[in-house]
Amino acid sequence: MDHLKQLRQKLRQVIFGLLLLENLLLLGGWYLGSLHRSHVTVIMLIGAGLLAMALTVLAMIVLSNLSLQPLEALWQAVLHISPTEQGVAAPDVNKLRIGKDLVTSLIFQIYQFADVANKAANEARVKNSDISQNFIAQNLPLPLFVMDASDTIIFANEMASQYIGIPVSDLVGKNVYMVLDMSFPSEDTLDNWLKGVKSKNATATGSWERVRLNVRDNHPARHFDLAAYYNRDNPDKNEVMLALFDHTKQYSQDDQAVSFIALSVHELRTPLTLLRGYIEVLEDEIDTTGNPELADFMEKMRSQAEQLMAFVNNILNVARVDDDQLQLSLESGDWPTVLKKAVADLSLRAKVRGITLHCRIAANLPAVGIDRLSIHEVINNLVDNAIKYSGGSRTIEIESKLNKEGLVETTVQDFGLGISSSIMPNLFTKFYRDHRNRAQIGGTGLGLYLSKAIVTAHGGSLWVRSKEGEGSVFGFTLLPYDQLTAELKKSGNQEITRSAHGWIKNHSMYRR
Amino acid sequence: MSEDQDQPATKTNRSVLCIEDEHFIAELYTRALTKAGYQVATIIDGKEGLAAAQTNQYDIILLDLMVPNLTGIEILRALRDPARVPPVRSKIIITTNLEQRDDVRADIEKQADGYLVKAEITPKELVEFLDNIQ
């Protein structure tokens, strides 16, 4: 304020001085004129007037320049710090002839304001780019993960940490697939989506329903919908964002049906365990050499117990297929060994019905990609059917060879009742059974449905050829292991897991 | 049971703790294992089973998952607790007829030395399995 007063004072002084000088000139002209009342007077007056006018113009120029000097310096100072004006020099206050102190102090203030504004803007920028400082990200009532271009988690909010049961500090810096062991209901996984968008899009969004977070170290399984946002080369490295929407309660209710089956299976398995145990003891310890009928009964008992066990496993697996949970882990297998073992296990069941199993396996078979337990069930079901529908015929032919497409094809042929063409289309439907035979022949109608699902999951196909009254041939193909791995490599899958139409591991490479 | 003499000379004298609440199954397993030269103790109750297992005097523990008072999972967790001193050195084989989700089963298998579905093995096959456990 003092500076302003000083400036006002100075301006007043200058204006006052000039006006005084002008008036003195006019007064002097008038006085000189009054001394000589002649032409001289007029000339004097005109001279004084002209001089006063010149002085006024001069005063105008000097005054305007002088009074505007501080404003100009201020203007220059503002331009100097303005981010949009480049290359404006800072004003030189020493050149000021008027208001130097005021301008110096004002410019100082301007610089200070600018500094504060700059700092605030910088802080805001830092806050914005540092997502861990971001209020919304931190307090979003959804689990949120942010990853960089290499799928490394760079941020996870508190909800995310709680949801998957891992502290934030243990999440940051980890590969996302290492901490999020997710299963998706189809091949459309996060991993596959990311691979796609990374090559095509600058930004993209994706969403998935019914994603499952698998059980880990006693942390319960979670079910959720997932949304992802992708932004290539994000300056703050926030390349991928994942938000999880929990539906554990709702989606796991769908598992209840399986739980019921699992419980029933448990109840069935206990007596079955005992039955098989006692049969084994009896077979070992009762001497039946003198009594072939007793030996025959014993075999029948054992074969029935085995059949019951196969049935129980069938129910379980059908439940798994229906619930998208049948998961195979395919490995390289020597097909003749696997097939022979399965056929040997079944020969007792055939024998008690007076049927012989003939097995012919080509010598040149390559190793196949199989899940041993599941494929065993396929053979089991096909041979079991052949036994059931053999009618009066006494042989079943099992054959395995390399087909024209280079796949390992296995056929099971019986020479019994055959299948009417009218029911062929329904053959692989769940619970479907040939009504003509329903009364005489036991079964659930699950075997073929399940076998087809298993073979399909192996990447092969299951087919049937039949003529009523002449018997049926059921055949299925399996992929040579080399071909399977090549195919999976193409699709980028590192470990070989398949499902009937079910859970696909998101990124098997990081499976625990 | 005079057949005991016919058995081949046993290569094992190992001790087995069978935590199993189904009496008949325990009986069948004990019979087969004893014949094969194992020393078998059977406990029905989960709590008592855990206490016995913690004495560390068994080479092998057969652990049913559904036993009264304390579940097999809880027993397994207690025995495999990394903070336990001294650690239980017994091999733990889960024997169950319970159907588990694949991921749950995998989680259990990680902590145990074996996982058997009882309905899928006969007592003799159990003996073979244990014979192969080092």
C-alpha cells in the first residue's frame, strides 16, 4: 500500500509541476502582452499559447509513458510466467523511473502466486498418476487390480486384498496370474482376450460372467463377474485394470446340485468299499477248488461290485460334465498298454456272461494324449454296452489302429441286437435308453452321454454304426500326443488341460 | 487266523495309525495290513486320532476325512502346521469316499503324502500302495 501511495504522490507531483509550468507560461505571455498593447502582444500571447500547447502534448506523452510503465512491467511479468507465452523476458525493474518499489513488490507477489499454482498443479498431477494416492481407486467398493504391460500388479486396493485373502504388499510386484488363479467357463479367458487386444487395440474393455477363483491355502473359492479395461502404453503404466464383482453366494448355489450327488456318492461308496473288501477276503481265503459253482458265484459277485463302482463313477462324472467341472489333464500314454489293461479289467464282467473279448491292436500306434482315468471309463462304458446288448452272441471285438487322418481309432464291436435307425439320433442324449430293451437290460442311459463328453474333451470324436439284428460298432478317435501338443502350442496353452465344455484354466503356465 | 504263517516274510515292520470311523472298513484294513506285516492301531474319534498322531510314533497315518469331533482336514492341518516342533514325520495318506472338487482335492493332496478313494481300492491294493511309500 505504501508503494501505491508513493506512486500516487509522485504522479501528483509531476502533473502539478507541469500544470504549474504551463500556467506560468500563459500568465507570463499575458503579462508581457499587457505591457505592449500592440501586435507584439498578440504574438506574445500566441507564442505563449503555442508553447503551452507543445508542453501539454509533451506532458501527455511523458505522463502516459510514465504512468503506464509499471503496468507494462507487470504485464511483462505475467506473460513471462504464463505457460502459454513462450520466450517473454522478465521485466527489468531497474529501468523503471516511477513506481519501482510497487512494481517490484507486485511482481514478487505474482511470482509467488505462480509458484504456488505450479506446485499445486504438480501435486495434482502426481496424485492423479500415482494410483495408490487416488481416492476413488483406494476406496472403490470393488476389488480392483491394476497391471502394467508385463501383467505385473502395480496396484491393488484394500477390497482386492480382502477378497482374495492376500495382503496388498504381497500383491504388488507379482504376476497377476500367480495370485489370481482363475477359471473361466469357456475358452474366452482374460488371458486370451488380452493377447488379442494387445495386438490390435489401443484401448478396449472386456467382461466375463461366472469366473471362479480357485481354492488356495484354505481360502475359499470365489465366484465373480470380471470387467477389464486395457490401455496400451498408458503414460502412468496403468495398462490393464480389473474389477471383480462378487457373486459367490449366487453362483455357488449352482454347486448345490453337485453337493447332493457328492453326498449320495459317499453313501454309496462306503458299502461298496466293504463289499469289495469282503469279496477279496473270501476269494483269498475260501478254497473253491472242489466247487466250481462257488468259484463262479464269487467271480460274479466281484464283477457286479466292479460294475457298481463304475456306475457310481459315471454318475459323478455326468454331474461334473453338467456342472462344467469335468477337467482332464492330458498326458502322453502308450495306448496298447492302457487299452489292454482296461480290457483285462472288463474280461471278468464279460466272462460271467459267457462272452469273450477279442483285442487286436496295431503295432504302429503313436503315443496318445489321454487322461487315463477318464479314457478308462470310455472303454468301460463301450464294452459294458456291448456286453449288455450282445444278445445271444458270444464275442466282442475290440480293435485299435491308425486311421486315414492319422488319428488313433479304437472300435468296440458286438454282434448282438443292434440299434434301430429311428433311435440313432438320440443315442448320445442323457438318460436316453432304447425303450424296447429297457425292461430287460439294466443301465442308466448315462454311459454314452458321458463317453462322448470325455472323448470330445480329448479332442477326438465318438461315432456309431449299427444294423438292427446284426450288432453295433462304436468307435472313437484319440489324437497322437505330438499333434495335441502342437495344437495347444498354437493356441498358446502351456499345460494341457481340457474340459468337456467346462472350466478352462486361465493361464495354466502359472498354475500352482 | 492260522494263515499268518503262509505269508511271505514281511519286508516291513512299520506302524500304521488308522483314523477311521467306519468300523468294518477299519477292520478290513487292519486285517490286510497286519497280514502284510504292519503294526496297526485304529482310532475312531478325530480328537483322539490327532492326539495319537502327534506322539510321532507312527510311520504311516491313514486319515479318513469324515471322522467325529474333528474332521480329517483339521487333523491334517494341525499335523502339517509348519510352526509345529518337532514336525510330524509320519507319512499321511488320506483315505476317503468323499467326492471333492478338483481344486479342493488338489489343496488337500499338497499337504498329504497320498490320497485314496476307498471305494476304488481293495484292502490288498491299499497294502501295495503302502508298500511303495518310502
